[in-house]
Amino acid sequence: MQIKEKIQVNAGLKNRRQFARVRAQLAMQYRVLHDSGTLRAWNSTVTKNLSAAGFCFESFHPLGLNAELEVNLKIPFFEIPVVMKARIVRAAEIKAGEVYGVAAAITDIKKIDRQKLQGEIEQIDIIGLLQLAMHEGAADVHLTIGHPPMLRRAGQLQAMKYDTLDRAAIKRMLFSLLSEDLINKLSVEHELNTAVTIVTVTGTYRFRVNAYFQQNAVEAAFHLITIPIPSLEDLKLPEVVSTFAENKPGLVLITGPAGCGKTTTCAALIEKINRERSSVIMTFQSPIEYVFEIKNSVIKQREVGIDTESFARGVKQAMQQDVDVLVLSDIPDVETLKLAIDAAACGKLVYIVISSSGVAGVLNKIINMFAPERHYYVRKVLSDCLRGVIFQKLMPRKDNYEKLAAAAEVLVNTPAVAAAIREGLFDKISSIMKNNTQS
């Protein structure tokens, strides 16, 4: 796959290095060459980034500047490793006495091997592809066999100016971002949800990555996670939304169709609490999307499947951990939902991000997760502990139809709303909202 369009974000990118560099985790072996002719044992590691001129890696023993290395680099889909010699040009201690970061320049490599290496780098340069997509205003990028990379901008799909992707190209690009553990997990389960952070000369990008198999071949979708976390003011949501960050217990539902910015709104609420008061906030996500910098609050971000076995188990334990605010990115089962509602009823502020078609729709969805004989009890508890519902969807901006903005409908739990929930009169909620701007 040859890139037909290069990124030209600013003048600093015009003076690019002769050789493109990508963050690629490729297996390598190295050993130090001595003038005396004696050789040290082979050491195994992985590259951290790579170009046809050099590479970076981590060593578990100190290496001196200008030391000469013999290197065997294992490149995916190549039958034999690429053999080369390299000289250490930079070394720094990462973890005292244990881990060292090393940069090496390639000093001796066959011309054909350098060409093979450069060709491989061009095929795994997913960082350049994603950077270009973000520069073009994309929210999502799709890697699909038989198509060029596709980006979604303002709700519309658009082909990028790349060649058509085959299964080998997608596999190379995706695997260059993933750790060996994640690659193994994808190979076994054929599904993978994770997040990656990419640092480039133009900035830092974070993506939610969903990898999957289609017709026995791996494909992937990438969703941009905005950095830095936008404020509620940035999102231009109704002012009443900010009241859901106040220090009051209860349940807040953040809902809407897939891809409408629910997670971003929830992150903005968390960040408001983080800035303005001292609380213990615990999030449960799969995967972790927004990464928070601790300010006035203590924020504990737990990834389901890695840091805790399940949403339900994590929430149950959180009730013993002096938590003020609970955040759930999903409600996979009724046990999790019951624990979340109980937490809200017991004095915690609980945010739940959940997909639905509207305010009444999300309330119906929650009630119907329980057995019919439990519906009245659940409606009663919900009418007491619910603080509000934020329903949002993306709409074209009036000043620029090529960009989307979140349009929100907000329900605040007034006595009239609580009565309608308790009696199961969800259709009545819409008329209450229309007739009372405070609802």
C-alpha cells in the first residue's frame, strides 16, 4: 500500500526526516559486539518505534553510548529476520537499575533489506493514516478489506486517498499498535475493545479501537477520543446539565444513539467535579477512553476485564471503598443495574451511559430489564433516586453543515416527573417536559 497523500498540518512537517518513523512493536534480538571478537548472549525485546534508519527499544541491562550491536529484526510475514548492525546513539534509565530506553542507528544493512524494511514501514504506518484522518476532521476511521480506509466526517462516510486494503495490510497496521497480549486475545476471541494513545509531532491522539473478524480476516474501527477533555461550555449543552455535577446523590442517565457523544458529555461532568470539589470518583469502562488528570478529586479508573472481573463485581466492591461518585459506561445485565440504582438510593452520585432512542425510551428500557413482578418496586425506587436524564444526538451545526454538534433534551426529576415514573406513565413525561421548561 503506497500512501498517495501526505500530512501537511504545519510548516514543521515539511522538513520531515528522510525515513518515515512509526511506532511499531516488532520482535527483535540483539547482542553487543566487542573488538576482542567475543560476543555477549542474545537478548530479546521489541522495538518501540522504527524507521529504515534506526529504532528504539527497551533493554533490561545498561548499554553504553556508541556500543555496536548485531540485530535480528523479525518483521511480520517475512520468512527470515532482517539482519543488521546498529550503533547506540541514546540511552536513558527508565526504571532505576531495571529498564533502560535505547535508541540505535542502523550502520550496516543490505540494500535489499533496507528496502524491505522501508516497504514494511509504509504498510504499517497506521499512525500517519490516523493523523491524516484527524486533520481532515474525522470522528471515526474504518479499515475494511477491499476498500481504502474510510473516515466518517459530519456523519458521512468518505474514502481516503489510499490504495485498497487487503487482509495482510490491515493485519500489519493494526498489530503494529497492539501489545502481544492484546494480539493473542484478539486471535482467540475474535473480538477486541481497547484504547490506544498516539503521540506525534503535531499532538497527542487517543482512540477507542474495536477489532473484529469478518470472513476469517481481521478488520478494525477507530473512534477519536477528544484531548483535552472538553468542558460542558465547550459542548454547548443546556446550562441545567451542569447541575448534575453538584454534590447531590442520585442517578443521572446519559443516553442517546450510538456515536452521539454520550461518553464525552459524561467525561465533561466528571472533569467539572474534578476541578471544583474534592470527591472520590470511580469509573468502570471497557475500554477506558478518557484518561483524567487528578486535580481536586481522586479519580480511580478501572477497566472491566482487566482491573475488575465485571461491572457488577466492581460496583459491589466500590460500595466498600469510600466512593462518592460512580461512573458506568455500560449496563450489561440486571445485576449491574440493580447495584447502580441501589448505590444511588444509598447516597452516591451515579452516572450511567446507556444507548436509547429517547428520554421515555431509556426509562422503559431500564424498567424492562427487571422481571415484570419487580416493575412497580423499581419504578418507585427510580422515582425517588433519579436526578435526571440527558438525551442527546448529533446534528449539523447551523454555521457549518460539515460539522456536527450535540443537541440535548434534558429531563430533571420534578415531583410531577417522579409521579409519572412511579405510575409508569412514561408517555406523560414528554408533555411535562414541553409544558415546563424546568422539567
